[in-house]
Amino acid sequence: MTCNVGKIDRVIRGVVGVAVLAWGIMNGNIIADVVGAVLLFTAIIGWCPPYALLGINTGCKVKND
């Protein structure tokens, strides 16, 4: 897995992920919990599977060896 999520994208995903996860926990909404956890996880690891499938890279440096 190579990084395909840039800094700004990671910050936005992290903030939105925490907010959605907190909202889901407070309201007992499992779908919101899953969505928030996925957003938070992709922000932490810096890799997004749909981005990889579509060839999207939002700012990570890619080394060309």
C-alpha cells in the first residue's frame, strides 16, 4: 500500500470521521459508526482503496524508482 491521501485530505477525513463516529455513538446509529471509523482509519493510514482503484492521488509524494 502506497500513500494516496494527501495532508489536507487526511485532516478533513479525520475531523469528519471523528464527528460522524461521535454522532453515531450518541444516537446508536451503527451505519454512522462504520462510516466514521472507515474515514478515521483511512486518514490514519493515508491510503484509500477507492482512490487506488480509480488512480487518484491527492498529494502524496510518489517515488519513481
